[in-house]
Amino acid sequence: MTGQRAGKAAPTPPSRFRSASPDRPRRSSSNCNYKTNRFHSKAALRGARLIVSDTLLSTQDRQEALSRAYASAIAAGAGYVTYVPDYDRDSIDLGFIAAGRMRPNLHVQLKATINLRRTGEFFKFPLKKKNYDDLRVPTQVPRIVVVLALPKKETGWLNVSVSKLVIKRCAYWASLHGKPGLPDGQESVTIEIPAANRFDVAGLRKLMEAARLGDIR
């Protein structure tokens, strides 16, 4: 009886690839938090950063929008109609119409700033020559400039809660009717706005009464 000689099994050649240890998680090219097992791709992180800055309006745009909202709210409180010209070619941003005798109208150039300086009984405000000239010339409908004074911090401009809607702070008006022209080459002027000329519901009603006579000073 011939028997086959038992021999040792040939050793398994070493593999070029190391198997991952069951106790050791594999590395991933994406950002991974092993404790929460959440994966955040780079594209998702970029998208999250973009959401923070998704506003379309500039700071100046927001100031303009708030000045318009403020004036419209005052008109609503007084019971007047407002209208917006199709094109801003004559320094008129908003118009007001009241009922009663003469059906008075009022044209307004709206401004807003965080830097309204008060000196004594007046506020100082810089105005471009184009606006200044458009507002000072004689017109059939009276014209004024209304400046909304805003807080320094943008977070304080508008506050909304279940009990109130607050736009800070207050607007003031001035008439430039009859003011002298500017010297050649001067492109802006600092105007004075009386601190007593608050643009609120009572103030707007007084302005419309004066507009019935076509004379606001």
C-alpha cells in the first residue's frame, strides 16, 4: 500500500492591501464627524455660507425702503392717498393726496441717514445740487424734503413683535422753496432742517392744510 506523504501547506503570500480593522473606521474624503456620524461635503458647507448673505438690497437700498415705508405709514395714519411717480426724474419719490377743499397734493423727496447731525434748533444734512435745484424752484404742487433719522446699528432700524411694529427713529421735513442757487462748480450743499418740523401724522396734516393754499415754508 502506497501512501501519499503529507506535507505542509504552502504559506499564503502577503496581500498588498491591508484590511481595515473592525475597530478602526475608514477615512473619508468628505468632512465627517465620527461621533454624530454626519457627513458634510464641501459643496454643502459653501452653500451654508451663502445662505447667510442672500440679501439683494444694499444698505442704501434698505434705508430708502424704510423711508418710503415710514412715509406711507404716516399717510395711512392721516387718511391720505400716496402715489409713486413712474420715473424719478424730478427729485420726487412720493406724492400725497387729501380730500376736501382744493384736493391738495404734496410732493416729497425721501432721504434716510444714520448721520443726521443736530446743531441747536436745526439738523444738518448734505444734499446734491440736482435735488436742491429741483426742490427750490417754484412749482404748482408744493415740494419738501423728508429725512428719516436712523439708529447707528442696522439691527435697531426695524423691530417686529406680536404686539408692535417699530421703525426707528423719526423723520423731519424742510421746504427749500425760494432758496438761492449754488455757485458754479458746487455740486452739493448742506441744508438746515428745523428740529420742530417732525414728519408725523399731525405734522403731515398741517402740511396738507398749507398745501391747500399752495404755500409751504
